[in-house]
Amino acid sequence: RNSKTEADFSLAQSSLKDLNAQLVAKEADLATALNENRALVNQLRELKEQVVTMNMSLEDTKKHLHSEMLRRVDVENNLKTVQEQMAFQNLLHEDELKEAKRVHESRVAELNSGLQREYESKFLSVLQELRKQHEEQIQGYREEVERTCRARMENAKLAAVKQGEFAHAAQEELMEARKRADSLLSQLNQYQSKTAAMENKIKELQDMLDYDRDFHRRRIAEKEQEILQVQKQAQTQLEEYEHLLDVKLALDLEISAYRKMLEEEEQRLNLSPSPSSQSTATPATSQGRRFLHGKKRKLKETKKRELGAAFETIQHASASGNISIEEIDADGKFVRLKNNSDEDQPLHGWVLRRHIGTVSDVIYKFPSRFILQAGQVVTIWGAAAGASPGPSDLIWKSQKSWGTGDNIDVTLITDDGEELAERKIMLVPRGEESSELDDDYEEITGSEMEFASQTKRRRKKKCCLVS
């Protein structure tokens, strides 16, 4: 029953390890989903900034268009004003000319009527002189008015031509501004549709993430309940086992006491030892030998560890680009890379090749959309590392470990086949010979070793249950 309980407990521990591995894998998926969510949020923020910039440029274009329209209206109003002024000046000059003619004719008529008889000769001469003077004045006035009107008309025509050209240029610029505004509006609509699609995708990913998180939380709670039940059952079985072990120890003590009494009685009576005593002594002797052999094996393992201290680990690293291999775990748990440049580096198609002695090489290929940001570090964990990776770390799901050995070589290869970085771990002797260990060991009887091992097993089981 104890072996069955131990088997159940080992099965429960193996299932717990599997569940922990699944939990690590799901946490890695969660980290990948969070990275995608962060990238989508950054892209959405950039699109929003572009939309704001385009809205500002659209507002500036609208303001410029409005100012151009106002300038055009002002030019047209000025042209109309100049034309009206020219028409008014023409009317004024014609009225003045008519008035001068009328006054002159009236004066001539008065002079003709009043002094026609008396001053015919004088009047005719004076009239001719006056006519000449008036005609000269009128001709001068007419020429001056014509020159003035002609100059004003030419100035007005030049101004009108200039204003027309300016209005035509403003109209063309207005058409171009309208075209740019239409293109900006179409781009804005496209970006808004893309933003809405990305927001929907982010919402879907968030819903999926919440669902997976709740599902795994429920599964973890269920497995914790199962683990607690298994621990309770194991605690009960352990208590029963301890009780049985105490009874067995008490019985063994009584049997040994009776055996000693029988041996003393046989020695006192000079009788030969019974076959049962010989048969019972044989297991004890073999058991003592077995435990002595275990003691010797422990000493040999201790000797190996002390001999391993005579070697030291040397790492050699080289890099011909911006990406370098910063660290290789000696236990094969992880490999760490770093981007030493100020620019983001996409690692699509790049691989990490691991070489250990005569073992066949293994290749790790980076995800298709993975980008190592500027100055950042990424750690690639083995599936059985048992560590909680960060949001920017990766997990090698198909490989439990990077492997261990005396000489480990990891190379970073680009998608073009170029070896960009390399790091090696080598074990070399320290140069001092290690002292030989003594192979002597203490002789321990079988019953004492059995009691000590049983006590150790009981303490280890108690520590496991408490932890």
C-alpha cells in the first residue's frame, strides 16, 4: 500500500510538472500576444498622430484657400471700383465740356444780340479772337482730358490684366488646394478605416486573451485543488506508513532482543547455532554490504566534484555586426542576445546554431515578425528551464535545453548565411594537480544503516510535503 501511494504521489508530481510546463508555454503565448498588442497599440498611436497632422494640414489648406478667395474678391471689387471711377470721370468731363459749350454759346448769343449793330466790326474781330482762344482752350482741355482718360484707361487695363492673371493663378492654386484636400480626405478615410479595423482586432485579441487567462486561471485553481487533495492523501499515507514503521522497528527490536537472549542461552548451554539464526544473519550482512557500496559510491561522486573544481570555464565571444551573444548558461537554460545599435533589427530568417562536441547540431529559428529593439536584450529559454520569461523573451518549445558539455559553441547566422556573432564556453585545467582522495570508508552494520536510511527517508518525505 505504501508503494502504491508513492506511485500515485509520483504520478501526481509528474502531472504537476506537465501542468507547470503547460503554464509556462501559455505564459509565453501570453507574452507574445502582449507584444503583438503593444506593437498594434504603437501602430495605432502613430496612425492617430498622422491623422492629427493631416487634419492640421487640412485646416491650414482651408485657411489658405479662404484667404485666397478673400484676396480674389478684393481684387474684383477694386477692379469694379476703378471701372466705376473711370465711368464717373468720363461723365464729369463730358458734362464740363457741354457746360463750357453752353456758356460760350450763350455769351456769344448775348454779344451778338446786344452789340450786333454797334460793334459789328469789333465784335467780329473779338469774336474771332475769342473763338480762337476758346477753341484753343477747348482743344487743350479736350487733349488733356483725352490724355488723362487714356492714361487712366491704360493703367486700369494693366491693373485689370494683372488682377486677372493674379485671379487666374489664385483659381489654379485653389483647384490644386481642392485636389490636395480631396486626396487628404481620402487618405484620412482610409486611415480611419484601418484604425477601426485595428481597434476591432485589438478588441478581439483582448477578448481572446481574457478568455485564455480566465480558462487557465480556472485550470490552475482546479489543479491546485487536486494537488491539495493528493498532498492530503500523501500525508495520510505517510502517517500510516510512519505508524507501521514504528511498529516494525519495535518488533525488530524485540526480535533482536529475543535473538540475543537465544544466543546467550545457546552459548551457556554449549549448543550449536540454529539454522534460523544463520538465515536471519545473512540478510543483515548483505544489507550492510549494500549500504557500504552506496557509501562508496557517494564518496566517488564527491571525488568527481572535487576533481571538477580543478577546471575553470573560459568564454570567448566575437561579433561582426550590431547583434552580439551576451551570455550562454552553462546549465543549458538560456542564451541571451543584445542589440548594440540605435536602430531596431528585424530577425526574420535568422537562426542560432548550437554545437556541442560530437553531438549533432541543433538550430533555433526566430519568429517571422520578431524585432529586437535598439539597445534591448532578448533571452531564448529552453522549454524545461523552469523560469518565468519576461514580456520580450522567447521560449524554444521544441527543445527542452540548450545542452551542457565541456565545449559549447553558439553561432548567430543571418538569413543570407552570414555568421554575425559567436560565443564559446570551454573547460580548461587550472594547472594545479588535485590531490588524491582517500577511498577508505567507515564500516557500518546493516541494522544501523537501515535505521538511518529509514529516518532520512521519513525526513525527506516530510520536507516534500511541507514544501
